[in-house]
Amino acid sequence: MRAIHIVTTRLSSSFIRPVLLDFVSCSPLRQFSTPRRFICAASKVNGGSRSGSIVAPLVVNEEFQNIDVNPPKGTRDFPPEDMRLRNWLFNHFKEVSRLFGYEEVDFPVLETEALFIRKAGEEIRDQLYCFEDRGNRRVALRPELTPSLARLVIQKGKSVSLPLKWFAVGQCWRYERMTRGRRREHYQWNMDIIGMPEVTAEAELISSIVTFFKRIGITASDVGFKVSSRKVLQEFFKKYGVPEDLFGRVCIIIDKIEKIPIDEIKKELGFTGISDDAIEQLLQVFSVKSLDDLEDILGGAGEAIADLKQLFSLAEKFGYSEWIQFDASVVRGLAYYTGIVFEGFDREGKLRAICGGGRYDRLLSTYGGDDIPACGFGFGDAVIVEVS
């Protein structure tokens, strides 16, 4: 490990102002030698006149401290070669967004803590880099961009016309377990549509990601999208009499299905108070991989089936049907999603979700705004490098 030697010099008088330090030569990894001479000017105001003189060398106390030259765990430097890759990637993010008619926005990296914990769910609360600032305000480094987007839309109010189509590429922070393609600091590409209730919005967002993949040479044989709807779980709750106040907790647990053993999933669901019979029925629903099988279990009259059928029909028209597949276990861990949700995955199964998004029709009202239909996605920069 390289070490940088820092020299701290204490001056005995606040009236002494250093002008020149002349050090003897030393090699990069050896201690600095004591200064050979120290020339300074001492000045004072005395009856309107100023005088200066060369004073004797001061006694200089030197303190040495070894500094770890690596960035903090989970973060990155961007030397020129990595910066070229980053700029190339970000340019594709921005060009695809503009191709689909989106305008660029940005938000503060530092936001109020409440913005993220009010509707994001327990997972985000545990991953926040948060603290109290000098004004005794609880603040946090943003773990994602969507709540900031919602705040800005509410702030703009009626000065903007709907639908809004905005995109952003911003730095985010999450204190989470690091795996391949996952860091505690990353950049995220977001595209969001505010004010469009039709499933056309979700279909367009997935189409934009597919367009991005094609531009950088990734095909449907490399990655795909798992698609489902939060309304599947809502309809299950109604059919089996599960209390609605458990919805958020159950979503977080179901989101772990491919990450932890099924016995752990059952145990966590049991802690919520759901009966053993309902748990078995629930896991049966979320193991379904076709819309026809889901329709047999839930019936075809609900909104979940109708929305998903429309999405798959639009995928045919957009020309990316080979990229998407139904998977009932996709619910997304963030609590604010309300309808269709989707995740990008690598076909080899070596990585966690490449990207993810969905509909969040009630997020703005959580912060005091109106209920405005909305959907969007987030796409991290670290994981796509692993795929490409």
C-alpha cells in the first residue's frame, strides 16, 4: 500500500505569516527532512508605519500520518481510462432518453431523510447514509432518484403541463452488502413519465431500455425482463382475506424469493401473522410463470391480468416481445409501486437485477401532492459494465 506523508506545522505566533518554505530534497517514500531555513516576514502596525524583518527560524513540529490511498469501501475513483468508459455510457443514457422525447433534470445529492423513509419502505431505511446536520435537521445522501423527482414535480405544481417526461443521471448512495455489480456508491439513470395512466407508459419505458441495450451491443439472448404487477398481490389479499396493512411487508419478503432459501421466506411471512395455509397459497401464486396459469388461480376479471395482457400486446407492437417474460415473483422491494413492475436480468443468472421499475400512481400524494399516475425506472451504471 502506498502511503502519503502529511506534514502539519504549528506556528507559535498568529502574527507570523510564512512567505517561503525551502525543504531539502527527499525521496517520495521517506520522511521529510527538517526545513533548512524558514524565511518569514513579521509585520505590525505602529503609528501608521509598517516594518518587516527576517526572524530566526521557528521550531517546527512535524506530525506524520499514513493515509490509505484507496477510496472508501464501495466507492470508486475514475482515472482517465474509467472516465472514458463512464462518459461513453452516460452519453448513451442521455441520447436514448432524448430519442424518446425526455428532458434532463437533476436534484441535490443531499435530501431530507423523511423524503426517503416515508414511502420507500424498511429496506431503504436500513441502507441510508443519514445524519443530523449543524442545523439539527435529519438529512441523507439520496439512495435513489424517484422521491426527489416527486418532490420537484410537487414544487413545480401547475407551472408544468402533463404528461411530464423527464430523465436524470445522478450519483446515489446505499449502505448495502456488496456483490458483483453492486456498490455503495453508484450512478443511476432514471426515466419517468408523470401524468400518463395507460400501460403505454410502461411499454415505452421498457422499449427505451431495449433500445439502449441494442445500441451497446447487448441482445435478447444476453438479458431479458421479468414482468408482473403489484395488483396480483392485492387481488390475492382480497381472495384469501389477508389484511391490507401487511401489503408493504409482504412485498419486501416476496422480493427476496430468489435471494434467500424458501424456508426463510416462509418464516418471515409467518412473522407477519399470515396463516400457514395462506402462505402456501401465496407461494403457489408467486411461483407462476405464465399469465394463463395466473388467470386460472385468480380469475380473469381483475386489473392485474388485464394490464399485463395489454403490456404483452404492446411489446409485440414495439417489437421487443422476445425480451420480456411473465414472472409473478417480481414485486420490487420499494413500497411505493402500485401496478406493473419489471426487472432486467442477465440470462446466465450471475448478477442481481440489472435495472428495475414500474408504476407508482400514489407516490406524489404521499408527499402532499395530488394523486397523479406515474411510472419510471432506475438503471445503475456499475452492473451494466459486468454484462457488457
